[in-house]
Amino acid sequence: DSGVTQTPKHLITATGQRVTLRCSPRSGDLSVYWYQQSLDQGLQFLIQYYNGEERAKGNILERFSAQQFPDLHSELNLSSLELGDSALYFCASSVELSDEQYFGPGTRLTVT
Amino acid sequence: GDSVTQMEGPVTLSEEAFLTINCTYTATGYPSLFWYVQYPGEGLQLLLKATKADDKGSNKGFEATYRKETTSFHLEKGSVQVSDSAVYFCALSDRSGGSYIPTFGRGTSLIVHP
């Protein structure tokens, strides 16, 4: 158990819908990362937050957004969902920006 | 931008065989290097790390040395077990514009047979 929690574990929704994925980092970790993992694209870095502020963006689509709240939990919002958004979404946290990351168990999103 | 290249899998070995998974990187800065492991149905777990040139990271019999001259961080284990079957990711964290951007390789699947 990494100490990072993600909810829900599974999510099935239809194209065009909007979903919110939630992540609680390890106690004491200030940095949160979001990743998308699919068979064809591998593990893609989406976005990084540090102590409530966005610090880096990766391959995140405009339809996707995220935020980190004052209690340091984070949410990833995915809207206008397409079939190709079906993937595993991981959250990770670290103490500082350059440190090793601790990954949650992931949310499996299926868009039908 | 930064990139990490890993050997493609799957790598299939018999138990007690020697393992090498190659990893090379390109980075604009002076990155920290990591190996993560992902077991089926789970998230990634840190296996080992190295933060400067010639550092050797080690854990659970696995080791990797940060080679700046060859921009490599190859993962090795002297004697693999069936329980080592998993996907292994090489990664780096490089400073860029006031933050640290994580970059992961595509992963190498390891299958160990009894």
C-alpha cells in the first residue's frame, strides 16, 4: 500500500459525458501528478501540482482539467469523453518535485 | 524535449537467469533517474533510484548505475525469480522552468518461467 488513494476504482460512462477522478496523496506529500496509461500510448504524464499550484503540464488535452485543493487532495476532470479516453488513470505523489513518486492503484475508465 | 528509451519486451527468462533491461535517456538538464515496477492490476512502485553520475541504486537484488557518459541506466539482477514477473519502467525527473518534469519509458514486460 503506497498511501495514495484513488476513487473510484472503476468508472463506466458514455461518450460525451463528464467524469471526476479523485486522488488523496500520501500524508506529508505536497506534489501530485496525474498520468494516463493505455496499451498503445504507454504511460503519459498529464499534469503536476505542488502545494495547490499547477507546476507542469504534459500531454493533457484541453477537455481535461485538474486542480489541487488546500487539503492537498486533487481531482482530474474529463469532459466530452471519447472512446479513446478509455484508459487507466493514475495519481502519484511525492514530497518534493524532484523526488520519487508514490502511485495510487488507479482508476479504470471505460467510455462506451 | 527529454526522452527515455527502453528495450522492447517481452523479455522471457528462466528462473535464476541473469537479467538486463537496457535504458538510455536524453535530457537537457541533470536528471534524477528511476526504475519503477508494475505488477498486474497495480500501480507503479519505486524499485530504485540514482540522483547523480556514478551513483548505484539497488533494491531487492536489482541494481542500476547512473552513467552520464553513455546516458544510460540499465537495470540488472543476477538471479530472477518467478515473482519478478512484471512490467519495468525507466524514468527520469529533469528540472525545467522551475519545476521537474517526469518522463517515463514505455515499459518492458518481464516474464520469468519456473
